[in-house]
Amino acid sequence: MSTRDWLLEDSPHSRLQANAGRAYRVFTALLRNPLSVLGGLIILILVLTALLAPWLAPYSATGQDLANRLAPPSGAHWMGTDELGRDIFSRVIWGSQITLTIVGLVALISAPLGLLLGAVAGYFGGWTDRVLMGITDIFLSMPKLILALAFVAALGPGINNAIIAIAITSWPAYARIARAETLTIRSSEFIAAVQMQGASPLRVIVGHVLPLCTSSMIIRVTLDMAGVILTAAGLGFIGLGAQPPLPEWGAMISRGRTFILDQWWVATMPGFAIIIVSLGFCFLGDGLRDVLDPKSEGK
Amino acid sequence: MSAIRLDNLSISYGDTTVVHGVTLDIAEGESFALVGESGSGKSTILRAIAGLAPEWTGTIELLGRARSHGVERAVAAQCQMVFQDPYGSLHPRKTIDATLSEPLAIHGIGNRDKRVEEVLTAVGLDRRFRFRFPHQLSGGQRQRVAIARALMLEPKVLLLDEPTSALDVSVQAEILNLLKRLRREQGLTYLVVTHNLPVVSFLCDRLAVMRHGRIVEVAAVDLLKREALVEPYSRELLAATEGRAGLLDGVA
């Protein structure tokens, strides 16, 4: 029996096979959508670039070569050099690590936090709901970038504080989604059935409610990643994010602003990187929505 | 000892009282039906006994012990419920195996593999269904899973909320036969809510007719079969379902 037959078998023989089969079906459905494949490829390339940066980058990200400053793109420097003679291509490659760290940590902090708060508020209702959603509303009522700015200003500039600030400003949206989903899920009969079996609220929320919220959460987080990258770049641009000489893409654009008319490549190259990676997350998110959305799934 | 005893039970949702002063006594091993039109409060009584409708006054006793208003673990092991809609009562992202193992995990019972296989056999499901997801099963198969889940903790009392009304006629007969066999084999007490009188005459020993949240008449099922119910409303209800009387002719 081939692996494919094993995965698609109608009557799985074990838990592992059942779950692997479901994952395989999601994966093949994703492959049928060309845009999501493209998005997935872009993200894959980003991850590989970040992992292999030391071997991929032809030059050091911080090594200066003042004799060769602001050189246009050429065979030796594919994306040209910046005002200190640093190779922009190498800096973009090293910068992928920073971007990936930001995206990953923000997702790791804000998605579970929002998910849990939203699910708790939606499941218990009443005062718990009012208090938690009140806090969420306060955070939601402030513009994301301004709030992140305030946090960074309070915590001090730097990449870690930028990550914390973005995470703090992005969880409320997830809490809202999780709450809305929980409200519809908690009145369903399969939840009543586990409640009747004597399950604790913790068990019901974590074991039965959250698994149903996660797919819409994964979609939303993926789509939001573009925004996170842009916010991080924005913070870098105004000098509150990554500090020099870190090759953060937003900070690189900011440095290139001075030469934007004569040496366009200094600001444009990291700009392309931001656009491509943001697009990749958007395409992948759209594809995931088509595949994971419970409503579009065969009942 | 009575399996379920309700004394002057009134149930409300917020400000509206749905059930008014219901008193009932259901013996152990009996199969009792609550019949009535939609909105008569029959399902609400079931939910209150199950602990899912906590706003009630009066007394609910299960196997001689008064139950509190919320969900209780001790009650869970004695009394389980089968819901009406087999499409809504199974978690869409959990395999049959996970759904059936969950009650055992909650109550810290070991030897789950064996128990799951036992119960699947008892409800007549092949073991190849064990690791499927609900959407890979038919309505009748799902209802068998729901019944299996209710049996996992070996309860004495089973609350059945219109267990067949969401199913095809032919599948209805299968499920009713299954319920009848399980009751005989495991000595279960049934409290069945239905608006389908043929189901009552097939599955139950006694019935209570409900209207507007009150019990109109309690009678043995013989009276229903002989069409000898006393109260005018019961006769009306019987006449209204007359057209469907031949429905379960094929059921042995």
C-alpha cells in the first residue's frame, strides 16, 4: 500500500492515521490553489533564507567598504551598496532573520493570548465577558501603530521592545474573533454533551472550543502577518525599531531615504523584500481560508 | 426505587416560566415518554434533569438522590442524554474514537481502547468506523455514535431527546430497535421526549401528555394503543398523528 493510499484510507486504523489523513487532505486542497502555492513558496524561501543566511550572503551584513559606497547594482553587488559601502543583497538576506523573528514571536505571543481571553470571555459570558471585552475595546480603540509607538517610547527603542509592542497591540483583534466563534460554539449540542459528562470549564474550552477557533485564527494571523511586517518596518523607519547596524528592512529604507532620488536602489531593494514577503503571507492566508474555513469544508 | 422523581418542578429561562409544577415518578427499568407539541416544555424537563437548564425550583431526584442545579460529575455517571440532531451533537473535528474516549478521560477511567471497542460493538458499529470523523458517517451512524457516547460511563438512566426525529424513516426503525435492545440488555431506564406517538407505543411503557408546560395526563401505553386516552387534548393529539400511524409497521 502506498503512502498516499494509507493517508486517504476511508477507515483509518489509528489516531495518527486519521489526523495525518486530514492534514494531507488540507495540504492537497491547498496545492490546488496556485496563489496559495505561490504564497507558501515565498514563505518557504523566507524561512530557508533566514536559516541559511550565513552561507547565502556573499558579504558581511555590517562590513563597511567606504571606497565602494553607494555603488549601483552590478555583478559584484547584485543590489548595489549603501552609504557605508555595505552590500545591500547581503543585508536583505540577513534581514530576513529579523523579519522572521518578529513575525514568529508576535504570532506566538498575541494569537494564543487573544484566543484564550476571547474564548474565556465568550464561554463564561456575564461579568467575565464584560470586563475582558472592555479591556479589549480599550486596546482596539487606539490606532495600532500609535499605540505601538507609545509602548516602544516607554520601553525604549530596540527590536525586542518592538516585538512586545506589536504583540500587545495585535491580540485584541484575535480576542474578538475567538469570542464571536465561542459564542456560536458554546450553545451547540456537542458542547452540552461534554458538559453533561462532567467536563470542567477548562477542559471544555481547551479541548473542545479552541480546536474549532484555531482554523479561523490561523487564517487571520497569516493575513495579519503582512501588517505586522509593515508595522515593524514602520517602527524601524522612524528609528524606534531595530537599531543600526542591524539590517532590518524598515530601518534600511529609512537610511536610503536621503539618497532616494540619485541612488534609488538603497531604499528600493529592502522595499521589494517587504512587499514580496507581505504578499506571500496574504496569498497563503487567502488559500488557508478557502481550505480551513469550517463552512466551506464538506459536512 | 424510582429512577427519576420530579416533585413540583418549575423551570424558567430568564423571566419566562416554561414548565409549571410538574410531578412525575419513573420507576427503575421503566421506559417513560413525554409527548406534546413543540413548545410544551418536554425537552426543557429533560435539560433540567441533565443539568443544562439550571433555573428551576422544586425537586429533581435521580436514583433516590436529589440533584443540584448545575452539572455534577456523580450525576454524569448515572444519567446521560442522547440529543436530537446527530449532525450537531458530535464534535466536527474529533474522530469517533476521541469523542467516545472523552467521558472516560474526564472520569479518569483506564482501559479505554477496550471500552470503546465494546461500546461500538454494542451499538452495532463496525470497528472500522472508530477513527473516522463525523462527516464521514451517515445520520444513522452518527446517532449510533451519540448513543454509544451516552453509554460510555455505564449510566442507569438515559434521557432521549427526540432520538429519531432527524433521521430517515428506515433509519428511525434501526435506531429504535437498537434502543429497545440496549434497554433489555443493560437494564436501562429511558425518559423519551418525542412528538411521534408510534415511537411511544414501540419503545415505552407509560407516557405523559404535556401542554403549555403542564402535564395533562399520565397513562399506560396500552391506553395509547387502544386509543383510549381520557383527556380531550390527548385524544386531539392522537387524532392529529393518526395519519402517521402506519409509519413503524416495519419495525419488529
